[in-house]
Amino acid sequence: MAPPTEHPHVVVHAPALDGSRRVTLGEEPLGVATHADDVAEILRLADLYVTDVAESDLVEWQGGGPDDWPGLSEHHEA
């Protein structure tokens, strides 16, 4: 039986006071996101192409899901 394949462990951390969220890969900081689209771009820049960050098993959302950006909703309204 083959050993389990190691998958990257990406964490989108709980929102900071300004609503932004740190994104890490293991212990390595990848960037700071202000929207789920930012998370996708941060992962793309790290050569991790995730088509749907909200549904991916590779991404762990802490302190709220991909729609939780407190204090930043005005920033992204059309």
C-alpha cells in the first residue's frame, strides 16, 4: 500500500482588526488577503493553482469562511 500523498496545507487565518486575513502554507507566510479573490491570486503566485478556494480541500478557513471579511465589505462593493 502506497503512503498517503502529502498535500499542501494552506491556512486562511481569522480576520485581523482591519478585516484582512493572513494566508500561510505550513509555517511559510504567503501574503495578506482582503477578499477571496486575493487568496486565489496569492496561491497562484505560489504555484498552487486552486480553481475554487471556497470549496478546495487544500484551503483551511479559520475564524470564518470565504465570505467573512469584517470591516472590508465596503471596500469590495460595486
